[in-house]
Amino acid sequence: MNKHYNIIIAGAGGIAEAAGLLLMEWSKVPPSLFIGNRTLSKAQRLALWIENGTEKECSVKAFHLQEEGISEEMKTILSKGDIILDCLPGSLAPKIARLAKEYRLHYANLTEYVAETDEIIELAKNSKTGFVLQSGIAPGYINILANGLFQQFCEDFKIDKVDTLEFKVGALTRHVVAPHYYGFTWSTVGVATEYLKEALVLRDFKKTALPALSERARIIIEGITYEEDLTSGGAADLPDALAGKVRSLDYKTLRYPGHYSWVEKQISAIKNSDKISELQKKMEVIIPHCEDDQIVLYAAVEGKDSKGILRRREIAKRILPQKIGKHILRAIQTTTAAPLLQAAQLLLESEITGVVLQSQIDPKEFLKGNFILPVYGDF
């Protein structure tokens, strides 16, 4: 950040950790941070962790973010805040967004949940402050990267339509074992949700919904074979923004070969109507949580140039854990928090009001941002 701001972080998990530490380490002018969580002790531990992890002079205050109602302490903090960074589970996003609107704060979140995103779009459309939604890695960074790739391709080859725009992200461990070929590096309920809810895509230039895990394929990235398949939420608003311009557009999640077949067996055995909860439980029994993670991402655009020659451009990145201040942050932490903070800086240092979706963000400016470059490298 280039000026001093009062920044409220809702949540005290891994992404809140990263967001707080990156703000202190990489802001030109460190902010005053307020960490709110439903369990006060977790917020207090995080505040201390940030203070101990940075060489910068910092101000971090923990507070109790009540599940019901609002305390006098919350009113005081919200009244002097500039922005809320929502790092809570996606189901709580509308509640935090309503607080942001009521107290005239900017707001940025991470969730891939479609219904909650639609609810926030409705409540914030006439807001006096800005709301950047789905600003993590997927949805978030990968959508801005894909949109930037599409725009540059069209500009260079003097066209306005393409055949294919595909973008993929895998939050993976370095090693896997049978039978699941996976390790948890982020939210277990988030993984279960994206495997079961519909994915929005473009087919024949038109937006449509397809079942998750219904278009499996193999892809080789830098010599390593992965499986890709449709999952929910990752396409953000690109199917709406690029309808009529892209024949086939989709977001897919990358996994090691064998994982998706195992997941399908678990889903087929579920009898309970709450499939997300049941799949989450089944996965948690056998799949371990792992710290040594990596992010693999890929985006590609393909189409004919103005002379009818078929062209393709690709971008692939592999991101590993990184030392920030005195702490090592996992790859999923830095890659999720950095776009959130870049979105926050966009809101705080501009005149933006109302809802801002991924397709409305200028890729060239965003992808060169001071929070993006140290994590993702250049476009």
C-alpha cells in the first residue's frame, strides 16, 4: 500500500495469515491491521504471529467477530476501517459483505461459491464503496491471466474471436500415494464443493452449465502428466464476459492421475442427500493434510489469425513455498493472498464503487502489481 490504511481481515486461517504478513512486508506504508474471528483466541494468536514474523513496525489488533449481532467493539473497528478482506468460509461472505456496505467499507473476498457471489452482486450494486469478488487464485488471478492472454492474442493477430480459452490450476502436494493420489493443502469443504457443483463454461460461444468431473483429460505441463477436469466456481464471470467471443471456454482443476477416479467411487457410494458433507467426511478419513505444497497453473488460447493460420499461446507456472519476513508461507497461501491484496490496493487507490468482477479488471496493470509480481512473476 502506498498510504496508511486501516485494514480489517475477517478470519484467522492460513490465507488470513498470509494476507496480514504480506501487507506488513510488502506495503510501502504498513497498514493498521484488525484481525476478527469467531474464536477470539485464534485472532489473538494470528496477531502475535504477524507481529513476530515481520521486521517492520506494525500495529495488529485482534477482536471477536460475533456470529450473531454486533458488539460495540466491532462497531468501533468497522467505523474507522477502510476495507474488509474476507478470508472466512464462502458461506459467510454475504454477511461480511453486508457489514461492509452498512459501514461504507471497501470489500474483497475469495470465495468460488456461485450463489453467494450472486447474492453479494445484488446487495452491492448501488454501494458507495467498491466490492471486488472472487479475488483469490481460482477464481481470481487465473481469470485475469486468461483474460489478459485472450486480449493480447486478439490484439496481436487482429481478430475478435477465438476457438479456445482454457485455464487450469492445481493446488497439489509434491508427492502422492495410492489410492487417492492427493493431499489436502487447503479447505476440505472447498474441495468437496467444487467436485459436486456445476461448472459454468462456454460451448459454441454460449454460456452453459455442465456437471463437475464430466470432461476429464490428460495434460502434460513441463514434462509432468496431470489429469484435468471441470470443477465449479473457477470460471468466475468470464463465461458471461466472453460469450460470443470464445467458442469453447472452461476452467479445470489439475490433479495427479488416479485421483478423480477415486473421487468418483466415493461419490457413487454416497446415499445421503448432503453429498458435499459426506464426500468431505470420506476424504478427511483417508487423505492427509500436507504442508509441502505447490501450485501448478496453466492458461492457453487458440484460434486462427487474420490470415487463417491456427495459432496457440500458453502460459504455465509452478509456484513453491516462499519465505516472507521470518515465516515460510505455503504456495497456496501466497498465491491466494497476493491477488486479494492487489484487489484491495486497486479499491483503496482508485475511485471504484459498486461490484468489480474479474473480467472488469485491467490485466496489464493488475498482473504487474507489487503484490502479484513477487509471487507469480511477470505476465
